[in-house]
Amino acid sequence: MAVGDLPVAVRGLVQQIKSFERVAAEAAVTGDYHLALLAMTINPLVPSDAIAKQLLDEMLEAHKEHLPQFFKPVT
């Protein structure tokens, strides 16, 4: 559905969320912790880098059985 030009403030938020989604999807596919952390820091609902890391670590631990790509042995 075409909606025309978005107001600048809205366009910026949409672009930020889209960046979060793309980086988070790449992190999920690759199991790359650093990309997952970057995604969390991009998310405008996460207020700081420290909280982003804490949230990511807690979410990964809580859902470990469903996210084996993040827990591969280091070779």
C-alpha cells in the first residue's frame, strides 16, 4: 500500500526500526552475538548499550534451547 512521503520524524523512526529488523534477522541466521548486540542497541526502545547487553544475554539464556546457533562451540 502506497502512503506517499512520511513526515521526517516518522521516516527516521521507520528507518531505525527497519535497520534493527535487518540486523536482528542477520544475527538470528548467523548466530553472531555481536550482530545481535548491535541490533539491540539500534532498537529505539532500548535506552542504553549496557541495558542492550543485559537484555540480550538474558533473552539468549532464557531461550537457549531455541537458539542453538548462538551457542556453537568455539573452534
